[in-house]
Amino acid sequence: MNNYFPQYTTDYISGVMSLRKPQTKSLKILESILDKVTLCKDMNLRTSLDSIHEMYPICTDFERDFMSLTFALATGVGKTRLMGAFIAYLYTQKNIKNFFVVAPNTTIYDKLKRDLSDSGSEKYVFKGLGCFSAPPLIITDDDYKSKQISLFESDVRIFIYNIDKFNKEDANMKKVNEIIGDSFYQYLSSLPDLVLIMDESHHYRAKKGAQALNELNPILGLELTATPLVAKGTKQVPFKNVVYEYPLSKAIEDGYTRTPFAITRSDIDFYNFGDEQLDKMMLLDGIACHEHTKQKLEVYAINHQKHIVKPFMLVVCKDTEHATWVENYIRSDEFKDGKYRNKTIIVHSKQKGAETEANTRMLLDVENPENPVEIVIHVNMLKEGWDVNNLYTIVPLRTAASKILREQMVGRGLRLPYGERTEDRDVDAVMLTAHDKFNDILSEAQSGNSIFKAGNVIKAEEIVPENVEYTQISFETEPSTVCEEAYNSTNIPHSEQAESMFIKAEELIQNKVVEVIQKSPQHTVTEQKKKEIVEAVTNHLAQDKDLGIVFHENKMPIAAWLLEKTEETHIAAQNKFIPIPRIKITDAGVEEYVFVDFDLDLSAFNHVPINNELLIQNLEDMSDRKRIKGDAIDFDGYNPIKVILEELRKKPEIDYEKCSALLFKLISQLCEHYEKQHGVHGMQNIIMMYKRDISNEVYTQMMQHFYCKEGFLQQEVIGTCNYNLQQSYNYKEKVELYEDFSENIHSVLFTGIKKGVFSTAKFDSKDGELTFARVIERDDDVINWLRPHSKEFNITYNRGHAYEPDFVVETEECTFLVEVKGEDKLNDPDVLAKKDRAIQYCSVASTWAKANGHKEWRYLFIPAGQIKENSTFTQLATRYKEL
């Protein structure tokens, strides 16, 4: 034990390194094993194996000449980060200072060097740790030839080598080195505390590789792989030394990766298609999926002010000849009119020289938005270690016959581009075209451990391209009014060309003013910006072949009018925006956990009494003799309500003082339920004999009605945003606000909005949000309204979740924050948590507003069913005002 770092427990390391659950579990398992087994060179492997097998029965053989343990973690979970945690734990708690990290190929070797040594990188594995007096010394390549041994004498030394560097008899590492006095390989094998860490360890099971690792004579081997299988002839044999397995299906379920979807076509028998026909169909469906995803990613990035992720499509071919055919087809006019001719690269082992270098360089840089590549054609599988986060569409042509190959292939597209799930389905997805293998995937999906779920199926014919539109300020101007004012200002003779020029000029000015407001640091149009806007509009009009003649004949008066119109438009834009107070939380206050009132779902409670004569052997407290009569238990001596209450009070979230009324209500419902079915004695029997199961079910249902309430928050307003953020909308159908529509409402863009800040909007519900928008659009008391951008407010609830209000409505007296919710959601814990924070926000905003000459803020929580086409906003505000 290293006494210098008592605080570096596995819990502490997990916390400071922000380890994910499977990484923490792996570290805990290593700790539990090393608490039982002492690491040393002359370890009794048989005894050690017995001890480990007793704790982790799936581990039946080390499969090497030293104690070697496999941690089988799915791709994308963070195996390299786990290496750092292992090293930190072994150094601080077991005083181990020498680690040998093995890579299976050059790609992974380069990645390991970078991640273990570059402290400035986001992927640096020791980020957050302070246990090293100096960063671990990284020894790679031929360092052992050029450095003195004394330079190796650092707190922690990490040797990183490709397996090919030492698995041959004539390897340089095995030759005598005059600086060391022996071979570097022999020097390593003589170290008393060498720990071997094997990345992608399924590569080191062949005879030569296994022998080379055995001869290093480490005291411990830690193997990391996503596929703990070794090929034996035509069979895939599982590793025998696995102590922890965290499969891809579990990683997807827990949200550490993107979610795979299968793309197919309905009602087509693919076996009737020739190979080329099927390939072409899969490629066309794949590119339709790619284009749909690309558009969705751009919209998400704009709406959430994130960096844009440029997706690409991976086409997997069976051999180089097949890949060449695919490349020729994609580059031809037959495929999307040659659109991807210069956006495609092909990578395979038969490429030579400059072509290989150029394509490899493009491949490694494929995440860069400036990189034009959108299609990568590859033979079989791409090398492990090629970790990218922008692979969104995979098209396996005549390949991936097995579940394992499918999982490996999809694994390439599971990394999260923003580091965590966004809750946007398209951003959090990866698509696999599965036309001819679709039935196989559906069969897998039913098994429970598949990476696919039965519901994650998309029909190719339903991937319809959507339009994209940015919201524009709804300047309430009529063309006739614009022209009349322009004629009066410029004294230009009336003509059709002049009217067209005035209307076009106003459109250009409005667009430019909005652009400047949204993008300039001050979010206003300065005098300099006004001049720039006039100059830009002037140039446009001058170059227009239809309008240019009128412009050149009346250049001076038009220039003066343009400047006047720019100022007027700027003022109109400022008046159109709704100022949003920006809140700064100076003290997070006290977190209070709250249970929402609810009734038990009694269908989950279906226990029956147990035969009383047999109960004595099941009684937990055998010392309670007074409750036993002869050979049976006297249940009359127990208070069933108290029994369940005592079990529930053991739960950390349940504060008896705060939720006693709810507890007694739920337990009474439970007792009445069993008493009605089995009588008083039967109810007492059931509750005593199943008290833990019953209390756990009550607890589970309570937790579904539980949220975190932040009380006593100290907040202050730090100013306002005097502009509202534009949004980008995808849509399939565009209709006027009061028109009917045929598409799902989520795909409909509503236009023609006059009172809204912006002239277009989308809604999530017809009878709730859309009806409310129609009400406020025509209401005389409403001056302005807004569907706010997701970043418009900085209101958080339930430990940092962002709250996005449905509407902001401005009247002469005040500004309302409005939430429209269906009746089935009125008592939802999440909805109530948002409601509490919105009320707090409005209270703070109103206090500030009164002191600074702004309108006060009020919160409305309106049940959707109460909003009718003939409702008035004033009436709704009076009935549902919360603050």
C-alpha cells in the first residue's frame, strides 16, 4: 500500500476523473480483486484464479502465464480513459510505477501516445488527477536507445509499443543495448512491478503475440476490448478471463452512445433483385438518409448555438473490385447527377503511393467541416482506433452477414459528437441500411441483447426531404403603404418599375437590419452599420437589370430614402422585440426533494397469503417468540401500516416529516386493496411475508412522482436581451396560421403571423399550442408574442436541466411567461418542477422590472383543454395566473 495517497480511493478517482458507470464498475472490480490477491512475480496462479473465480464466476482461466483480467467494454464507453484510472489506482494504492501499454496497430499506437501524453488535449486520460509530482514519463519508439536509464527514473513510467515491435525474434527491442547493458525487452521483464495493459486485446491471442507478452513476465495483465472473442477455425470462442462485460446494447440503453436505426423498404422481396440492383437501391436510400441527417444537424447546431457537425456516409464493400465499381457509380451522373463526384474517397489496401497518402489524410480529417468528403468507400472493416464522431449513415453492401460484424460496423458510428446525448433523435442516431438483412436484424431485436430495438426501424420511402426556413421579423407593413411613403419622400414619378424597386429595397433593408441585430456584438444597428446597409442595398439595386435604370435616374433621392428607411426599420425592429431579463444565479440555494401527490397503481400488487403452518421458518426475527403460537405466526400482533412505513423510511429520498400524509395515504390504499381480496388476516399475512417486495414497489412508484425543487435561490437580473433569437425550422408543409394542414403538426410551418415577433412558427400540439397562438394573434390586448428560442432563457430546473417556455406574450401592462400543457401532464413531476422555477423567474424579473422602468412578468399555466377558438387572452390570464 502506498501511504502517500490515502485519499485516492476508487470513489475519489472516479469522481475527479468523471468516470462513467461502467468505468467506475471496472475500477471497483479491480480493487476487489487486488484486496484478495497480492501482486508479485512468484504468484500462485491457481490459488489466485480460485479466489477470483469465486468472486466473478465468468472468469475460469487467465489464459496466459501471468494473472490477466479482461474488461470487455463496448466501443465508445471510454477504454482509454479507464486505462488512466487503472494506472492512477495502481500507483497511488499499490505503489506500482511501471506500465507497459500494448497497441495492435499504428493507428491505435498513435492515439494512445497522444491521449497518454498530451496534457493539453481534451482526451488526456489523466485530466483531473493531481497525484503525479510530474506527468508520467512516456517511453515510445527508440527512446530506450537514446536516453540514459536515469531518465527513466520517474514516479511513473508508461512504455507504449505496437505489438509488432517485439513479437519477432529479431526485433530491435530484443537486441542488447550498450546503454542498458542488456536488451530493452529483458530489462522490462526484470522489472518487479510491471503491469501490462493490452488495448484491443483480442489481437494478442495468436501464438507469437501471446508468447511475446508472456516473456515480459508482468505481475498483472489488464485486457481491454469490445469483442472478447478469439477465432478458432470458423468458430468465435469467448475469452475465459473476463471479469466484467458491458455490452454495446447496454451502452446504448444507458445513453453513452448514439442509437442505431435500421433503414429498409416495405413490401419488397430483395431476393428477386440482382446484386447491382440491390447495391444501387441501398446507396440511393443511404444518400437520402445522409442528406436528411445533414440538414437536421445543421438546424440543430444553429438552434442550439453549437458547432456544426458535418456527417459522412460509410459504404462497406466486399472486395477491391466491388469497391471500384461502387466508386465509379457514385462518381457518375446516374448517382444524384454527379453531386458527390468530388466528395467521395475510396480506401483499401491495394492503393499505392500518393493516392493512399491523399485519401488517408482526407480520411483522418473527415470530422473537419471544411473537409469536402461526405462518402467513404472501404473494403470490409475500417481499422480499430479510427475514432470519429460524425459517421451517421452506414451502407453495408454484400457483407455483414453476422451479428458480430454488424455490431462492429455500427460501433464506428456510435460516438456522440457533442460528448453527450442531446435528446434530439436525429443528432443521437446512426443509420444502417439493412435491406436484405432486415429480417435478421428484426430477429435479433427480439432477443433483448441486440443493439437494435424493434421500434428503431425507418422505412426508406418515408425519408422525405424537408425544407428549411429561418424565422424573420414580422414587420407589419403593406406594399401599398411602403410605395406611397417612398413616392412622397423621393418625388420620383409613379411607375411599375419604381414600385418594384421600393418593395425590393424594403425587403433587402429588413433582411440586413435583422442580420446586423442578430450578429453584431452590440445587437444594434450603429450609424456605421446603417451606412453599410445602404451601400449594400444600393449596389444590389444598381446591378439589377430591371430596376437599375430607375435607380440610376434617381440616385440621390433614393439614397436619402434608403438611409431614412434603414433608421425607420431599425426602430421598428427594436419595438418588435420582447426584452428578456437575463438571470444570474449567485447562490444555488437549498435543494428540496418533493413528491407529487398520486394514487398507487394497484395492478402491480398481486401477492397471495402463504400457508400459515409454514411461516415460522420464514420469520426474519426468530427472537420475537411472543408472536408465535404453536407452529404458526400470530399476525394480529403486527401493525401492517407501521411495517411498510418502517421499510419506506429506510429510503434516502423519503423524508417522513415532509411526506407523511402521502405515505399514509398510499399504505392505506395498499392495505385496503389486499384486505378487500383476502380479508384482514390475509392482508396481514401478505404484508408481513412480502414487506420488502411490497415496499420496493411502493417506492418505485413514488420515485416516478419525485423531483428536485430548488428553494431560496439567490438570483439577480444582469440586464436584458433587447433582441430575440432567430430559429431555423424544418418543415414538409407550409400553411397560413389559420389554415388546415395535412401533415403531422411537427412537420408544419405556420406563416402569416403579424403580432408575433417572427412571421413564422412551429407548434407541438394542435388543440393546445396552435389554438393558443391563434387566440393571441387576433387578441386586441396582445401587443406582441413569441415562441422563444431554446437559448432565450437561462432558466434551469432539476439539477441543471434547461427549461424552454412555450410562449412569451406582451400586453400594455405586463409580459407573460406561458406554459400550455395537456390535462394528462398537469401533475407530472417534471412539469411541476418547471412551473416552480418559472414562478421564481417571474418573481425576480418583476422585482427588477419595477425598479428599472420595465413591465412586470407573470406566469400562466394553462390546461390545453381550456383553450378554445373563441377564448380571449385576458380571460385565460385571469383564470390561470400563477404569479
